[in-house]
Amino acid sequence: MSSHHTDTRRQGFALALICIAQFMVVLDFSIVNIALPFMQKDLGLSTANLQWIVSAYALTFGGFLLLGGRMGDLYGRRKLFMAGLFVFSLASLSGGLALSGTMLIVSRAIQGVGAAMVAPTAIALVSTTFPEGPARNKAFGMVGAISSLGFAAGAIFGGLLTAGPGWRWVMFVNVPIGLVTLVLIPRLLTESQNQNKQRRVDVLGAILVTAGLIALVYTLSQGNSSGWLSLQTIGLFVLSVVLLVAFVIVEQRSSSPLVRLGIFRLRNVTGANLINLITPGVMGSVIFVLTLFMQEVMGFNAIQMGAAFLPIALMILLISNISSRLIGRLGAKTLLVGGLGIAIVGLFLFLRISVHGSYVATMLPAFLVVGLGMGFAFPTIMITATAGVEDHEQGLAAGLFNTTQEAGPRPLCIVVKRQKQPSLVDFSPPLLSVPSLN
């Protein structure tokens, strides 16, 4: 067997492991939401505390993304990837065994830390395992496609597990997947890290950016309940801005910055992250509103709603693999503009929805058109966000990508939420990577 064939096979196995990890993390977004009312009943949670099952995860996940990505660059992406999977799996076990609401909420917060280590290092491992060009494009297409499938699968599996063995299994299901993946990683994934022996961590920068992001995520997640013009909301927002501005100042003066600000001189990195800040937010808001409509107007149960979103996930699964092969021929700009244009047409098709309309006649065509457009757009954004970045900063680029994807959906998703009790099923995350929830 030739060495080239062996390397290709090893890369294929490595990509499969990364996809499994991504699938597990994305699955956890929608699968947990299905079980919320059952968690509330079994553990005696109040409505106010119920939201923390979701918010605790979102806070730690959003806050530690940049740090997780950069630590992978400095100390080894495979190490951080494995550590994140271990933390995520252990927290899933703890959550499934929870005897109180507090124990479950703490477990979810720890899960968020684990996911913040997995998400950026997974993207960085793809970038460093596959050389820039067609091979990397195909790999990113597969990662994005599997992530979109995990989104819909979570709703279906969540309904089946909750209705069958019970809500605890929506947590337990992560444990065997995580453990098997951990056993295989050392055999199939090679370590990659910054070869520079100087690995001094910018501690002050890490504290400032993590605190700033957590304050921002908390402000946006609590805006409805506290009031958008309340002193708490305004004060926390100002605090987050001050912390993030201080972070930028520290990074400008640091000899070993956590985030090298010069990376934003790469136009593709800056442009892709700006688009990534907006596009998932629009999609997350639309999906959230459609979820409420199907649940409260059309009377869909959890499994029916998961099946309703399956066509868009399958369309993205199919088109992502096609678009990753076309980007070399047509260029990222053409695919991105074309994909977003198609998606906008699909969004206009949703205007045909009415109280007495049917899913097949009014919603399905729109889902398919939006899925077609996003299938071209989402992988292109991911590929563009890491293109031209040196290997020693791929974790940083991945952390930026995940952070903008996490922050983008919140303002748009939250402003359409009801002031009343939260919906039993909340699909506010975007369709790629490990997006936001609240």
C-alpha cells in the first residue's frame, strides 16, 4: 500500500472523528430543548430557573471560545480536543445523574466549557490536517453538512428518548459517543501545535475577553426578562464593552497577545466573520419563529417538528459537499453571494405561510430553497474564515469564527422571543458548528 494512500485513509478517519465530535455537540443543542419541560417537572424547577439549563451552557460556551482556540494553538489542538470531549462527556454523565436543578445547571455550564474547547480545535484540526485547497474545502463541506444534520436529528432523537427511557438519556447519549471517540483519537489524529517554544499565555487578555464575552452573552440572554432599557441591562452592556475595549488595548501592547490583531488585516478573515455575525442570526430568528408557529398554530409535537426541519438539514447536507468542490472553480465570492441570494428568495417564500396553510404546500418549498442557498453559503464562510491563515494561528481563526457565530444569533433571536413562559422547543441555534442557544 502506497504512503499516499495510507495518508489519505488516515485523513479520512481523522475527519470522521472530527465530524462525530461536531455531530455530538450540535445534537446537544436541540436534543436538550425537547426535554426541558420534563426536566422541570422531575426536578421541581421554576420557570425562571428552567432557562438556566440553556443559559448556563450558552454563557460558558460563548465566553471560552476564543481562549479554547488559542490554547489549542499553543499547547496542542489534539490535547485540547480530547480534553474538551472528556469534560463534555463527564458533564453529560453528571447531568444525566442530576438529583437537583442546581446539579443539572452546573453540569450544563461545565458542558459549555468542554464544547468551547472542542468547537474551535475541531475546525483548526481540519485546517492543519488538510492542505489549503480542494482537500480542505471538501473536509469543511463534510463538517458543515454533518453539523446541519445533527441539528434536525437532535429534535427527533430528543423526542424519542424523552418519550421512551426518559429525559436523562438526552444527557447520557453523549457519554458512549464521547468515550469511543476519545479512545480512537490518539490512533487516528496527529498532534498539531505552534512550533514556537515561547508559549506564554496572555493571562490578562484571557481574563478580559472571557469576562467581556460572558457579560455580553448574559446581557443579551436576560434582556427580555430584565427589560432592554433597565439599569441592569444597560449597566451590563456597558461593562461588557469596557472589558472588550480594555482587551483590545491590552492585546495591542502585549508581546504575546492572545489575539494577534493583525489577523484582521486578512480581508477574507474579517469579511467572513462579519457575514458570520449576521447570517446565522437571521436564520436562527426565522427558525425560532417557525418553531413557535408549528408548535402553537399547527399543533406539531416535538418529533413532528424535528421531521419538519429535516428537509432543510438534508438539503444543506447535500449542497455543502457540492459547494466545497465548486469553490475552487467559481471562487468564494461568487458562491457566497449566490448562496445568500438564493436563501433570501427562500425567506420571501415563507411569506406565503398562513394559519390555514399546509406544511407541504407553503413551508416545504421555502425550506428547500433556503437549504439550497445556505448549503452554498455556510461552508464557504467557514472555508474563507480560515483561508490564508498560518497553521500556528488556525486555532485563533477558528475561535473567531465560532465566537461570531455564537454572538450573531442572539440579538436577532432574542428580540422575537415572547415575554411569557419559554417555548418547549427552542431552535435558535444556527445550522453550523456549535452555535448559540437561548
